[in-house]
Amino acid sequence: MNTTIRNLDEARLAAEIVSVLQPAALRACSDERDVIRYCVRGNSLKLRTIILDRRALRRLLDSRDGAVKIEYLKRDLLRTASQRSEYRYPRPSVTNRRQSGDLTIEKMVKSQSA
């Protein structure tokens, strides 16, 4: 797949996810290589920044149950808009857990074979 087409698909998906917030309160801040970032302005919202990882959005586009996950993200964004100042997908704790989990499993396999 062409990278330009893939980037447009990711941008459309990101726009669909953030569309649950008031359009007047949103502004696309930067379209970086690895993330899509939105700035949020609104007196009733604590949320100021939305950061969506492009790789994670690509996985959502390719996933069989992607539509369900996208609906969940929309609800989660709407629910947390008044609670957090930054919304990040995927959450850093999940990303860190995956990375450390892979290393732990690898160490366990090596120790069992030794």
C-alpha cells in the first residue's frame, strides 16, 4: 500500500475518533511522522491534547474487530475529556507492559531451555 494513501487513512480514522468532541474545540496541531496530535480548546473540558499513534491506528484499520475498538475509543475519549488533560492512544502503560512482557517471556524460555 502506498504510504500517502495509508497516511490519509490514518488521518481519516483519527478525525473519526475525535469527531465525538465539539468541532469548534478541536484543531489539528501537527501531523508528525509517528503521531497525529490535536489541540483541544474548551472551557468545559479539562482535555487539552489528543495524541494518536500512527502504528496503533494502522493496526486498528487492519483489525477484524476494528469497528468495535473504534467505538470504544470514541466513548473513552468522550468520558475522559473532563477528567484528563491529555488523551493518548495507546496508553503509555499498555505500551510499556507489552514491551516488558515480551522480555519477561523471552527470559523465561531461555531459562527453561538452559
